[in-house]
Amino acid sequence: MINLLLLTGFALLYSWLQQTRFQFPILERLRGALQIILTISFLGLFHLASILRIMASNNRKGLGWGYLAFQIGVLIFALTFCKSRWLFLSLSLVLMVWYWWLPNVQWSGYFFLANVGLMAITEKYGQKIIDRPLLYYPFCFLFSAPFIWANYLSLDGIEAGWLWEVMASLIVFYLIWLIYYRLKERAAWQARLIQQASQDNLTQLSNFGVFSADLHQAFRDYQNNGTEYLLYTFDVDHFKWVNDHFGHLEGNEVLKRVAMELSLLLPKISSTAKAYRVGGEEFSFIVFDRQTQIDSVDTVANEVREAISQLRFTTKKGEQFQITISLGEDQVNAEYQNYLDVYRRADQRLYHSKETGRNRVTTVSEV
């Protein structure tokens, strides 16, 4: 029971580290390291408990290996819920040391390679696997097989613990699935609440709150995985004049048409792009992985500017008019300490576009 509580505590603490928003940038940068330390600490804790259990039982073979199920549970949970190359490399190193330390295992290198391969599968496909119980439980036993076989060879047979090992493994696998299901259920509930409060009612685009959260996550991914992203932000030139001259209803129509045009443009720009209305007549879009954007930032920025400038509006009185936009762009770099730095820089370039005549773009390549 204590081990189950410890595993539950690990899973919840690990999930909290994965999802929480730290107020201090240094903690954001250390998020991945803290998860690695937490994972290795619990692996060590269960290993120590196993050794103490064996010693307390006068070295009877097998009485301590029940803790192996909990160590396997820690590995599966950590790899499933965090896609980090540093976590994977750290756990691979720990595993290599463990196999080097494990006595009486002649083919330890093969066991190690099998485990690393299964760990790679877990990291890449773990969440898809855990969503399918008929696939999840057999895979968990397959993941466990090299560990159990190596321990069997190391101990030169097992005098006790076979039934407990199987039962403990099933309980651990079920516990991991249950925690995952509860976390997923909670995330879906939160998503429904967020959806209600995250969408701009006029344009149907995500609002500034979502923009800030997504920008924060993009910065976190950059720190953890090196995924570079781009931010474009623009606003409608002389929008106050549109409102004053044609009325607020026509101004609202302008914002809706701009949002619609932007939504049509983004799939052509990048498969990872997302649009936002960040306030008033200002819009932004993020390309979360710059590798997915084929065209240069200048080309993309000018395509957006030209597409919106070609929109034609007709008022109820039959008056026709067009609009222009001023745009600024920036991309994340290693010098940034805060997730909002990229937005501040893009916003500065937006206003540079305005100050130099409007209907212009200013990108990082022009600085």
C-alpha cells in the first residue's frame, strides 16, 4: 500500500511539474531538470527499498524484486507524459549503470538495447498506447520483460515473489492508467471551461488569454526541446477612422472579415500556425515550429499584408472602402529570458511599420 501511495505521489508531482506555470524564469528553465531528478530519485528510492527488503529476509531470492514493478511504473509514466530527449538520455544512462552493476547477467548489453528500444517506443507512442487498454497492458508486460528476465538471471532463480510480481505489475499498470484517465478527464473538463472563456465572440478566434498561454508553452518547448517558433502581429491601419466614418457595426464587420481571411491564409503558411485576436484591431499568429514554414518571414508577412489589403467592404449605404495593415514579426532566440520577450519585440516592429508610413511589414531580417 505504501508503494502504491508513493507511485501515486510521484505521478501527481510529475504531472504538476509538467503543467504548472512557474512565476520565476529560472524555475521554467529547470522544469525538465526537476522532472529528471524526481524520476531518478523515485527509481533510487524503490531500488533502496528492494535491497533493504532482501537484507531483512536474510537474502532470500526474490523477496525484493516486487519493487521492480514500481520502478517500471515510474519509467512508463515519466516517458509517456514527457517527451524530452534529456529525460530519455538520462534514464538511458541510469539504465546502463544499472545493467553494469547487475551481477551474473552475461548478455546485459542486449537487455539494455531492448529496454532502450522499448523506452523510445514509450516516449513516442505512449499516450496513443495508453488510450487503448487492449494494447496498453500487453505492451506494459513487454516493456517489463527485459527487466524481469535480467533479474531472474542475476538472482540465479527465484525462490519467492512470482505471484506477487505479476499481481504487483497488474496493479501498477492499472494505477498508471487510472491516473492518466483522471488527469485526462480533468484536462477535458478544464478545456471546456477554457473554451467558454478563451474565444473572442466577435471573430471566433482565440483571445489574448489563450495567446499568452500558447506563447508561454511555445517558449517552454523551446527551452526543453529547442523548437524554434515565429510570431507575427499586426493591426488595422486607421481603424478608428473606419469606426467614426462608417459606424461600429461596419468596424465589427472589418474585424470579422480580417479574422476569416487570416484563418484561410494560415494553412498555406504552416501546419503549426494559429491565429488570435489579441485586442481591439490587433491580431497575431504563431508558427509553433519554424521548420514547418516553407516561405521566408518576409514573404509570409507580405502575403498576409497584401491579402488583407485586397479585401473590399461595402456598407449598407453602398459606400465601398478597403483597409491596410501594419505588421511586425519576431522569432525566439537564446537571449530571451521571458516568454513575452518575443511579443514585445514583434510589437515594437509593428509600431515601426506604422511610424514609417503604415501598410508595411518589419521583420527580424530587416533589423
